[in-house]
Amino acid sequence: MFVCDILKGKAPDIIAVTPNHTMVDVLRVFRDNNIGFVVVARSPGEYLGALSERDCCNAVAEYGSEAPMMLVSEIMNRKVATCSIDDGLPLVMGIMTHWRTRHVLVMDGDTPVGVISIGDVVKHRLEESLRTEQVLHDYIAGTGYH
């Protein structure tokens, strides 16, 4: 399974915010879109960094009650885990493990084209496991052949 295969089953949009949004604005975007990660960009295609739910929690822990009104530019992550559309799922899992992140920004060259979440990884690994289990079951039972 490759990243490009995973992206085919997802909405094509990358949800982005500007550096001038506040953390509260981003939390509303998270809620309204049922997500936990946004790209930060000044204009479409201009990737500056990202912000995750974890980044917001860390900002509250560090800045307290001031954090919700802080600008994204002040709390965003400028170093973001990335992968290529041609990478395999095991590599993405390794990236998530190494970076200790739940989201990986998918790049096509210098252009962000999607986001792979830990939920996407689990879903596709489960589907692969179930297919393998069925193939093995059919092989042992001597069924499923034409």
C-alpha cells in the first residue's frame, strides 16, 4: 500500500489556516471539520508549517490562559513530518514513530497534496490484514480458486 492509494480514498482538500488566525480559530476549524491537524499557509500552496491538537495543548501548558488568543504564527510547528506520494505505508509508520506524531504531510515535490493520519494508517493496515487473513483461509480450505 502506497500513500497515493490512501489519498485516493480521502477528501482531496488540505485544510489550511493563515499565520494570523488565533488558536481558538484553529480549534473551531478542528471541531467543524472533525480533524486534528491543519497546514499553515499565507496563500494556497505556500506551506509555512502546521498546527496540531498536541501543539495547542502544549501552548496552553506553556502560556496558560493567554494561549487561546495567541496567533498561529506564534505556536505553529515549522518543522513538520513529511512523506512523498510514492512512499509505502511502512515508511509512513516509521516517520510517525520517529517524529512521535499522528499526522504526516504528504508532498508532491515542494507542494503539499494531502495529510495522512494515524487513523488512516490503522484503517489501511486493518484492511490489508483482513485481506491476508481471507486469502490464507481460502488457501487452507482449498476454496476461492477458479
